[in-house]
Amino acid sequence: MIVFTIDVMLARRKMSLTELSERVGITMANLSVLKTGKARAVRVDTLDRLCRALNCQPGDLLEWREAEDGESVK
């Protein structure tokens, strides 16, 4: 499964979720959905804005992990 590692990049950049929300123009609620792994899709435009705000590559924000037992991958 693919998970977002936004929290890691926020820590590296010493940036708050609120500041990222303001820079990217995404609501705190939507960033929270990405951060907690509840998002099922993300627009390339959104990923681009996140990368610009955090000065990183898409691979810095995404990670593939083996699905845990009992977890369904859709």
C-alpha cells in the first residue's frame, strides 16, 4: 500500500501543518486525510504544490509498504 510521509517532511523542514496548509492552499482537514493515510487518491496538481512548498521530490512524500495482516488493499 502507498502511504504519505508528510509528517516526516514537515519535521525535516520544521514546518507546521497549519503553515503547509496556508502555503499549499489545502484545508487542514484534507491535509489530515493525506497525513493519516485515509486518502484513496491525490491529484498530481496537489502533489506538485506539496513538493513546491516542502522543496522535495514526490518520492520524499510517498512510501510503499506491505499491507498488514487483515488489511484490505483496494
